[in-house]
Amino acid sequence: MTTHQSQKNITQIALLLVIGAIAPLLDTTMTNVALATIMKSMAVSVNAVQWVTTSYVLALGIAVPIAGWATNWFDGKQLYLGALIVFLAGSIVSSWANTLPWLVSGRVIQGAAAGFVTPLITTLIVQATGGQNLGKLMAVVGMPAVLIPILGPTIGGYLIQALNWHWIFLINIPLVLISLVLLAWKMPAFPAPKAGKHLDIPSISLLAGLFITAIIGITRFSSGDKFLSANVLTPLIMATALLLGYILYAWLLPTKALVSLQLFKSATFNASAVILMLSGIAVNGAMFLLPLYLQNSRGLSVVWSGTYLIAQGVGLLLSRSQIGKLTDSIGARWVVLGSILIAIAGTLPFVFFTAKTSTWLLLFVLFIRGIGQGGLTIPVMADSYTGLPQHLVAEATTATRMLQNIGGAMGTAVLATIIQHEFPLVGLNAAYQTAFMWSVGFIAVTAIPAWFLSHKHA
């Protein structure tokens, strides 16, 4: 096989992997724009409907470390095909749902599958190339990851308006079936290296229990229970106990623990970890908030709310192309601090917007918000590896992906809680304004850990 043919085959593998990921990438943003419709269809509250998003992100966050273990012990092609089949099953369950628990069950299945699909793309491309000449290939993989979520809200809006919300899940069925046929036919096998850590069930159980009990405590508080009531305090105390339990477990059995405590000896990793959690709350939480705000407070249709959100996606796309270069040039600290200011500038106006605010002003602010959003994730993910010894790199990848997803799940729960509390007291528009103010607060607080990121002197 010639070098040219080899490169051609590798590009083909990258394209096949991207085609397989189209349905999971589309699904996340299409679901966000459907939440207001699902609320009305099932006659549930904001606090209840947030579980449609929270359950997906939570399942994804827990599945990522399991996927990291599985790639060491099972054939990569079979894992990818298996994950897509599970995602297909979750889409079918979700599309048939006529009650919220049924829909949430389908979303958990989808999220668990997506937790395998996303990291497998990177892992299999690195295996195919032997880690060489990754720049162009990552551009091939990375572009759809940006473009598809931009188009997702609009596509979802059209499906809901022309048909009904069940179609945002039904559309996945043909997309996944086409992907499965192409992958089974054209994708080569990726034999497992049969090396690395074994799956550590105690680690998974402690971490999963920690995040689930914390979110249950938050959502119970939102449903009207007092903070000091047993309903709220019991899950929060359990979450604290599970956190302490994991720290003790990782200290006593460092070779088995999923996320090593050694990672937290690095100042840049600690800063990155806190920022990923906080930005997950601010960025992902607001992604849940914006479609609801546009439909419920401004009275936009699902199609128009999706179309408005393209402005934010364009801002993210433009900043993404420059963020990497800037980070290499001046370090992550200044890029993130600058992005925090831009993200605040793109979120704070929503605290004052009303139903009569100019459409052009709203679109401009969304565009600015998208620019800031790009700088809150890319340099932070890169900086989490700064100064880490080679043997901790894989665990850092697992930890950062988990933290980002769990932060997103907590962000959705926290902002839904705020809307639920405020709505009966001050009305719908003011409740959304309060939620946006909290989002600004979470973004602003990230400036503290951002100061500990790497920087370069002139």
C-alpha cells in the first residue's frame, strides 16, 4: 500500500467516524429547542423537563470513563457499532415516549451510548494514524462537531413545527441505520491493545452516586422543599459522604482508582477542573435556558428560536479558529480571562431584555456570547495537560470529560431550579432574567481559577 493510498484510507476512516456521530451531535441541540413543546405536551414544569437534558448529560459523563477502559480491551470497530446500536435503541424508546419517565429512560440510554461515540472518534483516529499528521484529520472531525450543533436547533424546529416533537428522535433511526451499514461495510477492524487499567467498579459507583445524589438534592430544593428538610439534606449528605469515600478509596488504592489524586498536585489541572465545572454550569446551563427563553418569554416559534441560535453558533465557529493560535502564543490564562469578559458581555444583556427588545440587538448579543463560549473550553481542556507526567494523561482525559459533562448536568438543574423558584413570585420574564444573572455570576467566578492557568511572558 502506497503512502497516498494509506492517507486516503485514513481520511475515509475519519469521514466514516464523523458520519456515525451525526445523529448524537444533532440530537443534543435538537432536544434543547424541543423542551418548551415537551413541557406543554406532557403538562410538566421547567424543573421536571430539565431531566430530559440532565439525564442525558449525566449518563454521558458516567459512560466516558467506561469507554476509556473498553477501548483498551475490545475491538474499536465493534465498540463503535455497538454504541450506535444502543443509541438507536435509546432513540426508539424516546420517540415512543408519552410520559416524562419514559422519555428520560430513553435519554439515559442515548446519553450512555453518546459517552462511547465521542471519545472513540479521537481514539480510533489516533490508532489509525499512529499519532502522526493529526492536524488535518482533526480538522475534518472537528468541523462537523461545530457545524452540526449550529444547524441542530433549526432542523429540530422545522421537524417539530411540520410534524411533532417525537420526530427529533425518529429522525435518528434512518441516520443511524445508514451509518451502521457504511461502517460495517467500509470500516477496518481496530484490534484491542489489551493493556491499561481494568474497569474499576467501586470508582464508577462512587462517582456516579456522588453526581446523581447531588443533582437530586438540587432538584428537590427546586420543587419547593426547604433546604434544611430531610428531602433535600439527605441526598446532599449522601453526595458529601460519597465524595469523601472516593478520596479515601483513591488514596488507599491509587493503582485501581479511576481518577488518580496525583492529578490534583498540578495547579493548572486544578484550575482547569474548577473552570470546566463552572463553565459547564454557565455554558451548558444557558444552552438549556436560551431556547426556553426565546419561546416562552419572547413568544418565538420553535423554528425561529432555532434560527436565532445560529448567531451564537457562528460566533463559536469564528472564535474556534483563532483560540488555539492565541493559546499557543500567550498561554491559556489571558485567553480564558478575555473570554470570560466576552461571555459576560454576551450574557448580561439578557438580564435586562424584554419581549420588545430589538431582534438585531438580541442576535448581536448571541453572536458575542458564542465568541466567549469558545474561549471557555478549548484552552482550558488543553491546559489541563500542562506539566502532567505521561502516565497520568489518559486519566486527565477521563477526568476533564467527566467534569465538563457533570458541570453541564448540574448547570441545567441549577438554572431550572432558579426559574421554578422565581416564576410564581415575579412572573415568567423576570424569572428568566434572574436565571441569566446567576449564569453571569458562574462565568465571573471562573476568573479566580483562570488566574492559575499557564501563561507566557513577553
